Amino acid sequence: MISKPIAPAFKHLWRSFCAGAALMAVTFAVHAQGSTFKLPTREGVSTTLFWEATPDAAATVLLFPGGGGGYGRVENGKATSSNFLVRSAPYFIANGFNVAIFGRPNGKELDYADRTTTEHMTDLTKVMEFVKQKSDRPIWLVGTSRGTVSATAMAINVHDPAIAGLVLTSSIVSYATPGAVPRQDLKAIQKPVLVYHHAKDACKLCQPHETDWILKGLSNAPVKKLMMVDGGVNPSGGECDAHHWHGFIGMEREAVDQITGWIKNPVN
């Protein structure tokens, strides 16, 4: 049987369909959305998690926001909290990382003392098990402000080879504060650690000159690096707020580029 040639009009429709399909694929990739999960972690306790994947990810960052924790409402597949790590999540995605953001157990805020408890470590372990099911990429723990208490405690107490390293931004360094990073058993950490801090951070719990105590405590970390930065613009609100130097205001993209660049090549 002899096939008839395709009519020009059909050819035009087919090309338009293919072009449209390609555009839809690109649009989906550009506007990929995250999802919220509610994970049972202990008897009577469920912990929320925000998850957004990126194709061919270099690694997964498990983010610990500051304050009472959480990532705010999720709108159009994006977390809306103004916290530095939460509002910078798209930059981690752009740099080729999966993003997981730890939420709140039963919706309750996490105080300093809560973040080093056995119960908190149980929640974190269960959350990480879920993250490992979503991706087999190495997991980097990244905390900011009060979230550095959780990230440090997890690096010390949760022994899982999937954890590749630790990044601490705007660390809680005031020794009088429960769970402050220098008060924890830092010598137990045997993973690469980056301490990322703003030179103008005026939060009384996060004084830049006290970050040296973290480096001194990390006696068994194979790589440890302090990055003291001085960028950004237009700080507003209180000195411990997310839109002040404490939250790297005006330099979010630069901060994430530097952090992810170091994660990809950890050096002293």
C-alpha cells in the first residue's frame, strides 16, 4: 500500500502541537512546585515537612529555620515564611539542590531547650528517613539562628551516613543560651562544617566575634570553615529579625551561591 503524503495543513498543526508540548515541558520545569507532608514521628505527634525536588540534584539541603521554626503557609507550591533560609529556598533549587524544610511537631513552636531533646532527635530521624525515600542524594543539614541549635544537635546525635555535612548561618553563640552551638558536644562532629555569619549581625545571641568558639570546638571535623561576610542592603526591623543583617537581607542570592559552592567543594 502506498502512503499518502501528509497534507501541509496537518504538518502545520503537528508542528504547533510539538512546539506547544515542548513549551509546556519547559514551563513545568521552571514552575516546579513543592509539597507539604505531615509525618507521624512519635506517638501522638506529627511533624510537617516542605519538600521540593530538582532534577539531577547534587545533594539535598535539610533546612532548619530560626525563631519558633516552621516555613509559613505554602502558596502556589512555595513556602512563604520571611525567614532567611525559607525565602532563599528557590536559590538552593536554582543551584541544583533538593530542598527539605523542617516544620513544627504538632504545629508547636520550638524553643531553644526543645531543640536538643531526645524527642526532637526522634522527630528529626523520622523526617530524615522520609527525605531519604524521596532522594538518595547526600543530605546537608543547614540551620539559621535558632535553627542552628537543631542542626548542630542532629549532626551530633543522629548517626546516619546519609548526612554529608553541616552549615550554620547566623549561629546562636551566646553561651548563656540553652543549646547554644558552642555549648554542644562539637568534638563529636566528624563531618565538614561551614560557619556562615554576617559581620554586622548585632543580635545579642549571635555576636560575630564569638563564632571562633564554634571553630575551636570542632576538633574532629575533617574540614571546617568560617565565612564572615559583609554584604546586603537596607536592613529593617529588630537586630535579630529576618530582614536585618542577621537574615542576610539584600544578599540572599549571593549567600546561597557561596554556601552551595562550598558544599560542592568543602575546603578549610
